[in-house]
Amino acid sequence: MRTRLSLAMLCVLSAAGVCSSTSAPGRPSLLGCRSPEKETFSCWWEPGSDGGLPTEYRLFYMRENLRGVHECPDYVSAGKNSCFFDKEHTSIWAEYNLRVVATNALGNASSDFLINDVMKYVKPYPPVNVTVLANSSTPSAYLQIQWKSPPNVDVKSGWVTANYELRIKQNGKEWKVSV
């Protein structure tokens, strides 16, 4: 009788282990960061598996010349799976040590650290009011292209120097880059 009961319990426990589809979360991956103007920046991550359970993702950071570990100041402004650092939380030429932690009822998992300074993230917004004038009436045909810097980037004070790249492609040829 005892052997049958033990065997029955072993079968029940084995079946429960096989049927269970929940686990601790998978490891998230930090995808990168972007700063359009050196005064704010955003970072994005790819979540890992949620383990079949509700999972919370939190970004933590340490910053050069700032003591302790701090949590993302804004999880909403930059979209899903992101953190936005406003002017109060951004310091250029300072290293940030970033890590995303996924947590559910069965445990947690952390991304690799991303260490960089904001200057490495700077990717300005594209120019606005782009106009193209094609002139083929002269012996040397040419294109005249004009644009304005984005309105939310301060290029007049010298704080941001915007360099634009023009890519040209003639039919069936490779792209040419002009700075």
C-alpha cells in the first residue's frame, strides 16, 4: 500500500512539473540610447521572456559624480520599454551605468550593463523645411537643396553644432555621401 501511495505521489508531482509553464523572467537586453540635443536622452530595451507571469521592468542607473543607485525618472515619455531622462537627470560628459531588471513572482533577471556618456548618444533630429530646386537650364545642371535646423535644437548659441550629410544616388549607381 505504501509503495502504491508513493508511486501515485511521484506521478502527481512529476505531472505538475511537466505542466507548469511559469518561470522566472528571461534576461532583458538594453538596445541603446539617443540624445537629440545633449540636454535629454532616452534608452530602450527588449524584454526577455515573461515566464508566463506578470513581469515588471525597471531601469536602474548610477552616474558619475552622483552617489547611489537611482531608478528611471520617466517610463512614459519615450514609449514602451523605455526610460526618458529629462534635463534634471541628464549630465553630459558623465558616465552612466545602466541596467534593466525584470521581476516576476518567481524571480528576476538583469540585462548587461550599458556604460556610456551622453555625448556618445547624440543623434540630432533631421532638418525641417527641406526644399529642392532642380536647375537644368544651365550648361551644368545642378540641384539646390536648402533646409533649417530642427526648432527644438539650439544651434544659435553654439551649444549644438549640427553637421548634415547629403546622400545622392543616380539611377542604378551606388550612393554618394557629401558632408
